[in-house]
Amino acid sequence: MKDKEEIDVLDELNKGACMGRDAIYFILEKVSDKELKKELERQGKKYKEILNKISKLYPEYSNKEPHETNTMNKVMTWYGIEMKTMMDDSTSKIAELLLQGTNMGIIEGRRLLNNNSTDKDIHSLLKEYVDMQEDAVEKLKQFL
């Protein structure tokens, strides 16, 4: 069923964008480097743009809301960031953590692009998401 595939892809994309947005939100308070903070705010806006596009596209395939990351995943993300920055909250360490998460998002996004035959609007949104994350990786590397 084509619509089910489209919904599944949009749900996975929404979960990934929510996770990226949440991670940035959780880590921003730890960032002291003004340039890194500015970059993370830019990335946060891009995630919000992707999430808005998903919200506009989703009703074409379902009368429900897109799946988001659940509360437990949000808590685990926050806890992981807290634990990994407890002893080292340097700019380099923060960039490293964000790179690891962003790379996971790229992998999942590429997997979705390569293994689904979605319509052109969803494919285009997936491509935008992956391109945005690949751009973020390049920008984050300078803070290592």
C-alpha cells in the first residue's frame, strides 16, 4: 500500500528531525562559544522548517499526527548529553556529540532515500533533510 509507505517515511523523518531539534535544545545551554551557539541556532531553525514541511505534507497521507520521539527517548537524549558533558563540556566535545548524532540522522535519511519509492514531494523533503544534516556536519567539524 503506497500511502502506508509514505506515512512510514514521513514518521521516521519526523522522529529524526524531532531528535535533532531536541538535542540542539538540550545542549544549547552548555555552549559557551558564540560561533557554535550561532551555528546551533541556525541548525535548530532548519529542523523546525523540516518539521513544518512534514506537518503540511502529512495530511495528504493520513488524518493523524506525525509520530514524534516519545518522552523516554527525549529523557534518554537529555540524560546522555548530561552524562557525556559532565566531565568535559568543551566546544570540541559538544561538537563531537552533535556530529555523532547528526551522522546517525544522515545514515537513517540515506537509508530512507535508498530503500523507499516515495512520491516526489517526500523524496524531495528527505533529500533536503539529508543535505541539511550533511551541511551541519561540515560546519560542526570546524569546532572539533
